[in-house]
Amino acid sequence: MQLFALDKDKKIFIGDAIRGVNYSCFECGKYLRMRGGQFRRKHFYHSQLDAGCRHSKKSEKHLRVQLQIQKLLPVNDSELEFIFIKILRIADVVWFSRNIVFEVQCSNIAEHLVKERTEDYHSIGYEVVWILDDWRFNKWKVTPSEYFIKSLPHYYVSVSKENITFYDQFDLIQKFRRKHRGPPQYVELGHVFFTYLIEKKSRKKAPKILKNRMETHRVYFSRDLTEIYLREKDSTLYRSTYLKGIKRPHRLKQLYIELLEIALTDVES
């Protein structure tokens, strides 16, 4: 399901397409046509499926998340399905003035593809923020690709018929098993900050998990874990927030509590 296609050499939006006219996919080059109407969102579809074309497999949920991200960004400063000719990539959503690409992931993906896509965007000066559908990700069993994405700028998205929400989360993962999930911290993707502006003093006193983010991520967003910490500058907030809901009597849960305490208070002296 696609919202954009090529009309000869020009990009065309589904709202401007004409029923019965052949367009082409800017990824695989195959013919596209428009369909949809009163009971189904208008979109382009492949008249001949190409198993290797990522856009032919895009779901309506994926499109809804893309549109919601763009809605949160400044007007006339973003674009869906933007083609980066230099690296032969098509970005889900690009925020031009901030050099940020949002990549929405609603299905499983190989770890090497995550690395390749991220490195390609970095090569042209763009930061990649991964948006993971929590229907597929954020489960107790963690895939290698999600585990790798955890080291990159990323957030989860929850999609229902009525709402789409983006959130950050503290968790503990051991041997590809998620041992603990903290409460969701709902993120405002339209308000971005740059980590190079964070004071050295704040970096030094930050909990280890946040210090790692500050050192490896170029950006963070309003109301995510990093921004909350910098706003409050009190790691006690994290202990009280993330230990919430864990019952102490169970010995295994007690171990998780101790691990959380270590993770949250492990700062350089």
C-alpha cells in the first residue's frame, strides 16, 4: 500500500492520481494503479507483485504512522517517501531542517539491513530515528534486530483505531529476554534537542543508560527519558518511576529491583 508513485519522472500523491492510469513504483519500477474509495483508504497497488519491493508490502498501519509523524512536524519542513538519490534510499519521513529521517518498522527486519540503512543515512549527514510498532516489538522475547536498534535513537509506537502514540521506555534485557519494562513515557516527536548541547556536568552525573544515549545519539526528543532526566536532574525520579509496579516479595523480582538500582545509579564518581 503506497501513497506516492512516479508519473513519468515526477512524484505524484495518491490524491492527485487518476483511476485507470498506469504509474510506476520508485523502488522496483513496476506498474502501479490507484484503488480505494468510500470504505478503504485510497492507495497505489502493484499490478504485478515484486517480492523484493519493500513498498509493495507496506501496510495501512505503516502509512497511518507515517502520516501521524508528519502531522507532528513543522509545516512545509517534512516529506513522506523522500528519495535520496545519492544513497538510493527512500525515507519514510524526512525532517529537512533537522536532518532527521524517521524509519517506521511494523514487521520483522534483519539486523544487517538495520545497520546498512542507518549507515547510509549517516553517510549523508542524517540521523535515523527508528519507530517500532509495539504489536511486533517490545515483547518479552527480543529479536537480534530490536536488540541492535536499542543502541540507536528509537521509540515505540502504539496504534489503535482511534489513537497513535509514540513512547520511550526503560527496560532490562538479558540474553535477548526482556526482564523488566518501565512505564511508557509519551514522546513529542515535533520537539527535538541535540545531545552536543548537553552540559558536561549533566552528562557526568547521568545514570549509565542515559549517559550511553548522550554519547552515541545525536538527538533526543521532548518528554523522552533523556529530556525528563535533564529537566529534573534527579536520578531519584527514575528509581521511583521505574520500580513502580514491581512487587518485592518475589525473589526473582527482587533481583530485578537490585539490577535496576545498579543500572540507574551507576555514574562516574
